[in-house]
Amino acid sequence: MKSNYFNKSIKLFIGLIFTFCVSSCNETKHITFIEKEKNPTEFVFHENMQKVRQIIIANFSKWQYCDYGLFQNKNYKNGLLSLPENKNDFTFESLHSGCASKVYFQKNGKPFIYDVDKFHIHLDSLDSNTTKVRIIVINPKIATRLTLLPTLFGSRAQKYKAVPPTTVEEYEILLIIGRALNVKYMPELVIPKKVILSKW
């Protein structure tokens, strides 16, 4: 009798965990941002490629944006920046834990930490005095909670939940470049409506 009760309890517990995980995974699948909440993720600057590259290096080389490190082609022998079409590009790569999100919030009102594997800053020279800069987000996610059990090293690992990019961070990067180039005609940053998510 006790064995049956124990087995039923285990099955119920597993079922609850499965249901919780499925509902948690599904909640991020339905996140969409309406058009008026979206920011530009690319911008055309009326400066030559070399000038734009110099501005990016000057404004982002010292971890100025959210503790992301700036990398360029010479830092890599293979991978994204080693591709010929990306020879003038940069990436921001997180060596810490990202920054507080302006969009994704916990149920208690606190912002989640928003992190990405990389922000890819892609540059295209349209002519000798015009450069298009596009910001591509690679693997955006929020830091939700620590694992229940410790890792082999004795500490609990950070758990993440994949989320859609918000366009906020992409456009913040473009705005920094624009201000440094003294561009006056860039639209204002738009912050989408808060998205409330579960830590699980």
C-alpha cells in the first residue's frame, strides 16, 4: 500500500513539473511586439566606412555598453567575423551577466537580467560616404533562476529562458553611434509595453 502511494506521489510530482515546464516554455512563444513598439535595428549614416568603424571602436572598446566586450575581425581566426562578408564587422560579447531589461519583468515587478550571446554589428558600405549599420541579436535570453542542485563545482548554475529580441538594445547601440557622429535626425527610442514572465 505504501509503495503504491509513493509511486502515485512520484508520478503526480513528475506530472506537475512537466506541466509547469511546458506552460513556462509556451509563455515565451507567444511574445510579439506590435509595429509601433519596434525600434529600427539598422540605420544609414552619411559617413564613410572607416569613420564609422573608428567611432564604434572609440565608443565601445572599454566596456561602455552594459559590460559587453567589443571584438573585431583580427580577434578571430574562424567563426562569424572571419567570414569575408563580415570583415568590417564587430561583435559585442557578454563576459558577465548582461543588464536589467527594460521590457522583461518578473511578477514582483523586478526586471529580469537580459543577456545575449552576441550583438553582431554588421557594416555595409553603400558608397564612399554612406554606411549602413545593422545590429543582429544572437541568442537573446533572460536569467531566470539558479538550478535547484549544485554543479560538479559546488555552485548552482544560472538558468536562462529564451526570449525574442526587444529592438531596444539594438537601437540603443545605433543611437550611441549616431550621437558620436553628430546625427540629429534619428527617431526617439521606443520602450515596448512590459512583458511579465515566470521565473520557471
